[in-house]
Amino acid sequence: MTDHPYNEMPRSDDNQSLFRPVAVGGRGLPGNLALAPMAGATDGVFRAICREQGASLTCTELVSARGIRHDPGWARSWRYLAITPAEQPVAIQLFGADPDDFDYAVRAVLEHPILSSAFAIDINMGCPVPKVVGTGAGSALMRDLPLAARVIRSAVAAASGYGVPVTVKFRTGWDAATADTPAFARMAEQSGAAMLMVHARTRDMMYAGQADWSVITRVKAAVSVPVFGNGDVRDGPSAVAMLRETGADGAAIGRGALGNPWVFAHAAAALRGEAPLPPPDVAARAQTALREVRERAANLGEARGVRESRKSLLWYLHGTPHAAEIRRRAAVVESLKEVERLLTDWESSFFDKNGAVHFT
């Protein structure tokens, strides 16, 4: 075990603030707002932007533990594993259903000179998509507590020699009829998990319906490790409401951050009891959207980077006026020049013929 900057525990002197540091397995997070991992959305480019805006913890997209084990060159896995100092503290999220895969993958990750800087190893036990649950992984593990326990214990044993904590993200349950979230949470803690993140929806809800925050309350009462609540946190007031209603140690923001990384700064201000921050103006939106595309293009090559940024452009444009035609163009952009022209046109649409701004 080597010394690590995460081992220095941050402190808060403000007992009134809901924004506070969190201790995770002997390591310290600077605050209690996390970017929830989302496949196809929370790549390194977006994670770094969210960290700049105040996310206290970021997390990679889910990576197959079996893929790491059986692809020694990580030809397909590296893109999802890669982390940079700009997004720290960052957890590396693994999924799978074989304890042996986790033993190998965790050790391999933490032996890597770059990946060893990860704040934590996170185990995905919440993903609801068929291609993941069909392998017995993701939220399917909520139907098999003994196997889930073996997976967690294997990851914890592998990570312990490196001084890296293991965290677990899971849902309310497979469905409402079979859900026993506190029992699952106790199992995870007893198996060695140092922090839990609860998405307050069942697997069969996918991303629809209202999150049931009462489940987070029950999980918090059932365990002693930190609990982050996830689901329907989209702004400062909802972050405050979740922590007050549930007693959770922190809030994880997922879809509420898409096209809106400023949500972390707004939520932090609200948790501190500060005056609401002004919303980002159109120039900030356009500049940040363009930065995402440019950085993704630099990482992946222009053609692929632009294609894979189409959805993020649509997220930045969502909910703004004058954008119907711009959104249509965003869905088919092929080059950086097209993106630059599109965002210039979008920004110009907010000014009248006299140069006055008519929307911010």
C-alpha cells in the first residue's frame, strides 16, 4: 500500500451546511455531490467538465470485468477505463457476475500506473439494460444476494492490498414485489463495501416514473457506511430536498447533469445555504458544448468524435427556444466546422436585430 493524497481526510467546520466532505474507507471526498455514471454519457471529457463545476466524485462508464480478464491488451476496454488528473477524484466502475473476473480485473486495474490513481473501484449492480442483466450482471444481481456478496468480497479482497475502497451502486430492487433494499445494503456493507449509491427506482421502472426517496431513507438507517442517493436530483432545491428528507450523506446526479454540468455548482451553493447562482447564459452553453466536441474529437478523431457528440449537443440545446432547426442539424453534424457554425447560429438566434439579448 502506497501513500495517496486521498488518504488525507478533508474537514468541514460548518455544521449547518448540507455540503460537507465524506469519508470513504479511510479516504476523503471534498464534498458530497457525485456525478452518477451513465453509459454513453459520462466519458472522461464530460467528467472533467463536471469536476470543474463542483462534482465531488466522478465515475467511469461501466467496464466489463470479464472483458478486462480476457482482453489482456484492453483493446476494447481502455477507452472506458482511461482516467486523467482533471477528473479526480474518479472511481472506476466494473460490472460482471463472476467473482474470479473481479479478482483479476481489480488487481489488473490497480497495478496499472495510470489507473492506480483511482479513488475507488465501483461495482455496478444497478444497470437495467437487457444486454447487461442478461449475463446475470447489473441489477440482476439484486435477485441473487449470495452471488452479489461473493462478487463484492472478491473485489474488496483484491483492492485491499492497494488501499483502495470498493463502492457499490444498486437500485431499489428488481421489481416492487421482490425488493428488499435494506437487506441488500446490509449485505453489501457486511461484504466490505465502503460506500453505497442507491438509485431509487426498481429495475423494471428503468428511468421512468418518480424515484422513491423513502428507500434511500431506509438504506441509510440500515447501514453505517456513507450512502449517496440518486434519482430525480436535477437542481439545487432537489439536492437539498433529498438530503433533508432521506438523511443521505450525499446526492448523485445523473440525467440532471446532461447538457447541464453547472448543476453541481448550483447544487453546492444550495447545500451551503447560499444565494441561487444565475443560470448559464447562451454563450457559456455554446462554449461548453463546443469544448466537449473538440476534446472528444481530439481523443477519438474528428469524424468519430463529432458523431459521438451529437447526443451531447442535443442535451445542451434541450429546453431552449429557437432551437428546433438547430437540433435537427445537430443530429446529423459530421465535422467540427459544422458544429462551430451550428453553435454560432444558435447563439445568434438569442439576439434581436438591435443586438439585444432576448433569452438567457
